[in-house]
Amino acid sequence: MILELRNGNVDVDFKLNQSLKRIGTVPILALALLTQSVFTYADTAKPMLYGKHWIAITGKPLAVTAGARMFHQGGNAVDAACAMLAATSTMFDVLSWGGETQALIYHPIEKRVIAINALGVAPTGATPEFFRARGLSEPPAYGPLAAVTPGTPGGLLVMLAEYGTLSLKDVLEPALEMAGGYPMEAQTADSIERFADTIRQWPASRELFLVNEDPDNPERRAAPNPGQIFVQEDLLKTLSKLVETETEALAAGLNRRDAILEAYKRFYTGDIAEDFVAGSRALGGLHTMADLAEWQLHIEEPVRTRYRDIDVYKLNTWVQGPVMLQSLNLLEILNNREPLKHMGFNSARYIHHLYQVMNLAFADRDFYYGDPYLPPEEPLSGLLSKRYAQARIAELNPNKNDPFIKPGNPYKFQKGKHPYLEHLEAWTNEPSADGSVMPPWQQASVGQETHNTGFLAGTTSIQAADKTGWVVSVTPSGGWVPAAIAGSTGIGMSQRMQSFVLEESQNPYNVVKPGQRPRATLTPGMALKDGKPYLSFAVQGGDIQDQVLMQFFLSIVEFGMNVQEAVEAPYFWSYQMRNSFGEHRAEPGRLLLNESTPIWVRKALENMDYRLEFREKTSGPINAIEFHPESGTFTGGASNFGEDYGLAW
């Protein structure tokens, strides 16, 4: 047996001869440790899902059951995804009904990928001046002044109307049952208890969430106990109104699609909208009836790039999705120079190059991404240009972390003149006195724990597919605990406005103004090979989303992992990009690794100027489907990171 260590990689040549028998226990253990950065993991915490009729995966076991019920009733993957969305929103699985929904849908008849943009917008009066007058350097993280207009109800209703097959009554039935009372899981119950002090400031939230509060016993747990029946009477009434509207429309002779859209109208222009606006304004929120009535969901073309022979699809710059496409463009260049698989999975060289690629792509995200429906227009064609990738890769330092990588100039690779060169030239990640990296106007006001929580904030993920070819990938979010409940609606309000900036110099494309969408982190993914579905994937977790999704994609494409191995594999997290929540500060060189990372990889990364941290699980809660057209089957991976769960048939 010959072992040779090359740049953190291990090349192993097994000589099957008698000398192998003489190797003792300790050397074999050493070999196992050496090779774990190269080979995939055969043992997984969860079994892989196999199916040929349908598959459903999401963040909560009960919500997966809601999706399975739709399949048993003859529904398609869109029906199942909508039922899971309704259920997870009702369970406050880091989202609720006042949040936002974004999805990619593969349409098997039209043979194309469709994007759903159901992200809310800033309400009337939400301007930089408004927030500065209140002594804020960014919109708040929680409460009515953090809330954009609700997007999830519109996203669900339009997806179901346009691409589903079942009635709204059928699809909302599991959520209605749950609103009437369901046993709450420990994860949500404990989250409510942690945020009890914040929840107390909003009357409807306090009444809903703090069901065990005892004024005479302040030490008593205020939140529901794990397994306690959690009842949401107001939400049950609101959802019942939507079903009632559909029923009346069908009785009046409307077809299925138009009857569902009548429910949409009632939510955004009728009595539900009136109650939501009244509830928001009673708490000091800015929402008006016009804000809800004028909000528009967009069915749009996704953006894509080709990596090797695979077409990868993401949503536009209103989320961070294109950053993964930019990263893949850069990695394709590196892969042609030195195959990533030769670097070795999670070798120091592999981690360093991926980290630096993300530095380049996320710097562009932090400066150029924003709402494409309002000016200024984002330079998307330049950002996704392969020629731009060639120019950017020249800035990569192969030996050390570069803490001061700046956004590039994509306007050189598309039509038009750069409108913000002055801001680009002044943009900096120079270190501040506390060791974090922020411009002078953005000094730290929260501790490290709060910063970490924000970095991972929000979201669940939903994956669904069926034998007729429909595929759905969703990352809904917003209205997570602690949610401000909008009056008598039972609806938790979004917290997405905190992703805006107030200073044009920070990101001129993402400055808060009424009617604009904040650049969100939510980023479902889908990949086609030879024009057919190949992968569908999504993850929750704020700014880690496209980081771990890129590593997941490479685990399958470059390292041959199966989908369950890939969702559980040990990935790394960079904090060098500017946090999308709260202060929007970056921490260059901060690198979170899995606890299994070998000592020699740790030492090599420290020598490259990384500050290392470790965690037992680092995959992120990725949920994904891989398709096998030769057999007409699919395999699914449900994360072992949290409570994610899947079913298939």
C-alpha cells in the first residue's frame, strides 16, 4: 500500500498482496482518517427515498403528510407543494401566512422551468428617511415595521389555480385541521419560549403563542409544551373564508381556476385585507389597502447557466439565486484548469478555492442585486456572462484568503454605462475596531450570537415531483417566530424588510422604497440534463443557502454522491459576505467547518488566514430530488439537520 499526500489530497494505491495482511489496526484507522476527505459517505443518518409515482419532502413530518394526502386524492406535485406550503405556514415552521413564497416549477407539457415571484413589497411610507428619523440604520428585524406585504397567500393561490388540479378546499383541508388544533413540535415550542419577551409586546401574538403564561408565576414556561395542542381560531376563520369564497364562486358557475382566483381577490382587496391592514396599523405598521390591492405576483422566466452539460436554474436578482450561477461559472473555469475531484472533497485546497469563488460572487450580490421590476436595472447579463467570469477569476488568490475582495464591473460585459462607479470605487470591507468588517456608518450594535441567528434566519424548503413530470422546488419564508400577528386575522407578519439597506453607497439596487421588493436570500434550485429534470433542491438558512446548495450540487456532479449522501455531507460556511439580516456586516476569513475536518486540513486553512470554527452538522437542512429518466424513477434526500422529512411511493 502506497500513500502520497499532495496539496491536502490523498492518492491511494492499493496493492493487493500479502503485505496488506501485515497492516495493523492503528494504520488502518489512520488510513480511514486520511481518506475521509476524498471518498463519499456510504452510511447516512436517514435512508434514501425511492419512488416512481410521487415524492414529497419538507421541513416538518406533519406537513409532508399533507402533501401525501394530495397525491392520494389524485393531485399532482403542485397540489402537494401547495398543501405542504399551507401546512408549514400554519405550523410556523420558520414561516407563516404573512410571509413570502418563491418557487421553480418544471412544466412537463411545455417542457420548461417556470419561476414564481411571490415576494412582498415595502408598504407606503417605508423610506430611508422614515427609518433614519427613528434612529435606525436599517429596518428593524421584527415587528410591524419589518413587514412587507403578504406574498405567500398569493403565491399559493396562483400556483394552485394555474398549475394544480385539485380544489382549494381539498388543498387547504390539512391546514384547516391543523389551525383547529395540532400537537406542536418541540422545535417550534422552544423557539416561542426563547422569544417570549419579544412576543409579549404584541397583544394578538401574546394571546396566540404564550398560552401557558401565568402572571402569578413568572418562572413558569409561557410557550406551549412540546406535544401540547396548539389552536389558532383566528387563522382558522381566515382560511375558511378563502374556501367559502371558492365554494360560492363554483356555485355561481365559475371554473376551478377562476374560483380560486376569487379567493385571491378576497385576501388582497376584501375583508381579509381590511382586517390585516387594521391589525398592522394598530401595531404601528405602515400597510394600506392600496399596498395589498396593488401588489402583483409575477410568473416569470428563471435565470440559468450551463455547468458542463447541465442547465442550472435559479430565480432572478430579487433573491440571491444568481450568486450560485455566478459561482458555477467561476468553478467551471477552475475545473478546466484543475479538476475539482483531483483537489479532493473538502481538502484544504478545495475549501479555499470554493471560499474565494464565493467571495467574488457574493461581493457582486451585495452591491448589484435588487428588485428587477423597479429602477435601477440590475446588470444581470453582465453578471452571468462567461467572459465576466474569466475576468473575475483572475482576481482569485490561490494561496491566501483575500479579505478585501470588491464587487466587479459587469457593465464592461454588457450594454450600458455603470451608473454607480463612484459607489463601486468607494465600496469597502475595511476592518473596524471590533474585528468585524463594515464601513464606518455601519458599526456593530448587536452581539455575535444575534449576528449568527440572523445569518441563519428563516425559511423552510419544499420539494415535490410526480410520475407525470411535474416538479416543484420552493423556499417560502417570513413571519417566523417571533411573529407579530396582524389583529384578528391570525396571520404572522413578514420580517423581510430588514433585508433592505438605507444607504445607496451600500447597494444602490436595494434601497428601501414603497412598492419595492427587498433582495431576499430565498433560493430554490433546479437542474435539467438533456432537457429533462435532473435535480431539484432547496435549503433553509439565510445566507448559507447558495453556499451549501453549490456544495451539494458539486457533491453529486463532481464527486458521485447519491442524493441522501449529498444532503448530509459536511459542508463549510463562509461569513465573508454581508449578512442579509440586521446590520449587514461581513466577517472575512471566518470559516465554519464540520467537526470531522482532519487536523492537517485545519492547519492548512489557518495558514491561509482563515479563522476556524466547528460544528457537528454543517450541511444545512437541504432537501432534494434526483431523477433517473432511464428507469422512470426518482430518489429523494431529506436532511438530517432538523425535522425535515420525506415520503415517496
